[in-house]
Amino acid sequence: MKSISGKKFARILEGLGWNLVRINGSHHIYMKQGSTARISLPIHGTDDLKIGLLRHFMKVAGITEKEL
């Protein structure tokens, strides 16, 4: 699995209907209409997300590895 930056993952989330609710420091909080799930995405410049964290976000958002 390839690792991607928080900025790129944020663009993917927004393309799938997730909305940026608020920003708390370097964490961008995303929610989707009709879902109780919430994703607190750390955006640290161009630093890549750790693989375990990326997999967790993908599971919550319902994103497959092919969609990355």
C-alpha cells in the first residue's frame, strides 16, 4: 500500500462528499451528511500519513485501495 499526504487524502474525502466541519490546529475535522462517522485528519504539510492511520481512515470513509 502506498502512503499519501494528509492534503491529498483531504481532497479525496471532499470528492466523495465529506465536508470540512472545522479546523483545530493542524487537524481538519470531516463529517458526511447522513453519517455519524467523523474523521480527524492531521495535515502536516507534505508529510505522509502513517499506514495504520491511513487504513483506519479508509475503513471509516469506505474507501478502497484502488480509489487512492
